[in-house]
Amino acid sequence: MAITRIIARTASKQIVFGLNITADGDVPLSHQLYDGNQADVTTHIPNWQQLREWLDQEDFIYLADSKLCSMENLKTIAEHGGRYITVVPRNMREVKDFLQRVRNGEALVWQHRHDIPDSRKRGAIQTYRIHVGEAMDAGARILWVHSTGKERLERTAREQRLIKAEQALETLASGLNQRQLKTRTQIEAALKKATGTVGAFLAVTLKETRTSERVQIGRGRPGPHTRYKEVEHVCYHLQWQRDEAEIARAQRTDGLFPLTDNTGLDPVEVLRTYKHQPYLEKRFSTQKSVLNVAPVFLKTPSRIEAMLCLYFIALMLVSLIERRIRLEIKKAHIERLPLRPGRMQTKAPTWRTIMDSFHGVHLASIERSGRVIQTTLKGLTALRQQVLALLKVPIDIYTSLRDGWWRFAIE
């Protein structure tokens, strides 16, 4: 199950939109709407119980994000014979203690390994290693997964943040002792803002130099009775360098993320199953990128519910089309189809790819006295005919097009 929050234009209120999809083709199975102030963690048990009634079974694998991972949720599913896989939040005690031990130098024993092609770099391999950790309070095991791809992304992101912070420190250093950077309080507040989330990886020193000056009290030329006072001036200087030891400690946990389950599956199979979670999240991106949902202004909750129901049906149709063509491609032993721009190949066509590949198909008709005497269909290439065949759409739907062709959709 995935949860997203949608802004409904009834005084700008929020609606929680829950979505269930199947593992077979990532097809939407059901949806549920909740009030905008509904906590995500409380939606999973009612949702799981509803699925249990629909499917008339409870041993299916319930895959969800970290909002599922509360002791109450996990125990409820397990006590009723259910199975789950979820990621463990990093604020849980078991996770924080484990990560701290790893940062302090505890060596991990990797019992399992899983290699897959890197989707971002052709020819490269992404490696997953799994360490079976201690059980949680709920009794479920924790699988610590290390991803080489995630490690690379986290280290790159940290380096970029460090570079940005160092540039901000250089700008800050050039403006010290001026305007709003004259006192230690002002400078320390600016330092905290400049270093941001990488402050622990930078050793910053703020030095001050104090000088005194004898200044005349009052106006006029100095004379034998002129009085003076000592005025102290404070000048601040900034120095910094990277704390390589702290960076090395943080790098020990790069690429690590914790999963928990009660499935009894092999750890590698648990990981394979969990990798379906991103496909669930991607279904929400279909709203704007594929279905072109535009902002609408609705007054009543019933109309909002109706609009989101139509959105759910559209998601289902898009998913079923994608599932059909991918299954048929596999059945026909077709490696790839040149459906992407520039005839680039794809082995998993999406609805957007299919839709775009049919741009250019058009029907021309000649009328005389209000009666069509000739029609010509252009653009139905061999590739497009192949796609129609894979989708089980009869070719004559196109070749026999006439005025009122849209009626095909409701026949």
C-alpha cells in the first residue's frame, strides 16, 4: 500500500489517498480515501483487514513503506496469520543502536549477496549484501541490506553538501566584522546556517583578536584637560577544515538500510520482493506525467471522491495496458521494441511510450452532400500494427474507421 496526500480545493484541505496494487503487473487493486489529518501509520491495519476480506485469505505478503513499521501494526498482522515486508524507520531504537555500533567500527558479516544490472549505468553491476541482524521487539528479524548504488549516491550527495558548505564559509569569511556579522552571536548563527546538515563533518574555528584604542571623550581639539577612555575592538577570523575522521565514521553506514519481515523467505527473496515498492510509488507520478490531471475546483466531498474514483479507474486502465503488452512481448520472445523517441529500444513499454508512438496516425475523409464517399487511413506502420496485435486490439478497428469511431470505446 502507498499513501499520498492530495490538496483538495475545498478551502485548501488535504485528502489522504491510499492505493493498493498487485505484484503482477503493478495493477491498482483498490483505493481508499481518508481525512487529511489522518496519520499514515493508522491506515494500514484497516486496509490490511479489508484486503483480507476481499481475497478471503491472510497469508499474502503485505508490502508497504516505513509507516507500516509500528509494533502495534506488525503484531496485529502477525497474530492474524498475515505476512509483511517493510523498511524500518531510522528513529527506532534497534536501528539507532546498530548504526552507532557500525560507525564505531563493528564489523558486519554478510551472509547473502545479490547482483543485478545497474539501471543507471550500462554494463555495470549493482551489488546487494545482506546481514541478518537482531530481532525487533515485535519478534521479526531485521535484514540489514547494503547497496553499492545507494552507497555511491549517499557519498556523492555528502560531497556535494560539503562543497556547498565550504563555499558558503568562504563567502561568510569575506564578510566578517561588517554589517550583520560583527558579534559572536551573529556569526555563530550564520555559521550554523552555512554548514547545515554537514556541520558535524567540518571543524570550524572562530578566532577573535582584541585590540584597544585610546579615544577622546567629547568633541573638540585635545587640550590639557581633555579626558580619554580605552575602547576595545574585537576582530573575528574564521578557519575551517574537513573532519576526515568523522566523515570516515559516517561512510561506514553509507548504503545501509534495514528491512523487517515475518515471511520466512530467504533474505535475498525478501529483498527482491521489497524492490517492488518503488513501482507502487511511481503509480502516483502517473497523475501528472501521463494522465495530465489538471487542477480542478470542487465544492463538495462527494465530488472529490468521484474525481479520485475516476483517477483510480484511469490508473487501472493504464496499468492493465502496460501489463498486457509486457506479457505478450515476453510470450512472443521479443527482446525490445523501438517505441521510444528516435526509435530507441525498450523492453518494458509504458502507456506514455505507447501513446506517443501512435502520434501521426490520422484519418482523412472526403464528403459530398453530407455523405462520406472516401476515407484514407495514414500512418499505421508495421510497428504500430505490431503494437496493436500485442495489445489484442483488432487491426480493423483502425482500417474501418468511420465518423463516430469513438463509439468503439463503449461497445
